[in-house]
Amino acid sequence: MEIPQIINFKHTNSEKGLLAFAENSIKLPFELQRVYWITQVSDDVVRGGHAHYTSMQVIVCVRGSVEVQLEDMTGQRFDFTLSDPTQGLYIPKLCWGAMKFKNDALLVGLASDLYQEKDYIRDRAVFDALQRKYKHV
Ligand code: T46
């Protein structure tokens, strides 16, 4: 089972500003199929609250900061604070995630799949049952 981890993107930084980039299959651990972005999230909102059956993501906080809590199939928990636009967080499939946006954060998500609602596990009881199954295999 893969674990969530930080990816460092190539970047240039000068008096003209910062430019960072990710190339398909080079820094990304999958072939990119979809890009989404999320902003205008109030500080008191928790996004996420789901896992994906097959979709893998790399999320990048390009402004502000995002606190991310993840839990994998083994029950292991991971905490990250993303605030560096040269870094992405790789989220493997079957990880339950919760995200809090701070300081007018802007998050860009890079995903391995096209959007499909049926790829979501939104019911925590379903995720718990999958964890139990995983732990007993
Ligand atoms: C993750 C965090 C950071 C679409 O129609 N297309 C899309 O590409 C996406 C991502 C979402 N949607 C629809 C589906 C829902 O009706 O937008 C609504 C909210 O989506 P979701 O529940 O996925 O939003 P978040 O912020 O809870 O989660 C997303 C990613 O799914 C998730 O993998 O890491 O952003």
C-alpha cells in the first residue's frame, strides 16, 4: 500500500516571482486526467470527508494554507500543512481525507481519473468496513 507523501516540484524563483511546474508522469505518480481548483472556502468549513476507490490525487496549495488529515486502509493517520506552492501532497487511492482551508487558500488538485461520483466513498461506515476487510486479509 502506498502512503501519502510530499512531492517537491521543479521551480524558478526570482525578483519576477515564482514559477513551479509538474510534468505528466515525471513528478506525478500517475498520468494526469483532470485538474480542479478550490478557493473561497471559509475557515470554519471542513472539505473532504470521503475517499476514492481508484482515483489518486496530488494537491497543491498555491496560496494561503491547507491543513490535511488523511487515514489509510491500515488506520494509519497522516497530518500535513500545505503552504508551499513548490510542493504537492500525493494522496493514494483509498485514503480518507479532511481539509481545512486557511488564509484565503487556493488549492489545485491534479487527479488520475475523470470525475465520477461512483468513485467516491462518502459513507464512513463503508470505509470502515473496507478497512476491516483490508486488515483481515
Ligand atoms: C480532495 C480535495 C482537496 C466535480 O464535478 N468535478 C470534480 O473534478 C470535483 C473534484 C468535484 N466535482 C463535484 C462533485 C461534488 O458535487 O463538486 C462537488 C464537490 O466535490 P468534492 O466532494 O470532491 O469536494 P472536496 O473538496 O470535498 O474534495 C476534493 C477532491 O475530491 C478530493 O479528492 O483531495 O478536493
